Amino acid sequence: METLKFKTNINCGGCVAKVTPALNSDEKITEWHVDTDNKDKILTVSGKTVDKEKVMELIAKTGFKSTPID
């Protein structure tokens, strides 16, 4: 299992609802969460061979920004 973290501008429950279908559509993502209480709005994505670029693409398609955290 691989876990990736991203700084995002997903800042509320409504925003989370907008990205939910996109993130749930990727079969490699088994679990994800956005910490909207954190000032950097951290998105944590876990799964088998999760692709950093694919996650960023899915987020961008929903109108949000994401930057990987190493």
C-alpha cells in the first residue's frame, strides 16, 4: 500500500463532495481523506500503486489545485 499527500485548496465539505466522484473513480485509490482543518488542506491518498500525476489530474478536472508533499 502506498500513501501520497498533497497540499490542496479543497477547503470545505462542499468542495470534498465535488472531488469525491473523481477520486472514487480511480480503481487504484482505496482510501482518501482531506483534512479541511489543516491550513494546507492536506489530501491523503492511499492505494496500490497510486499515481501522483493521475491524482493531480483528477483534482484539476474538478477545478481544484494540488501540490505533492514529499
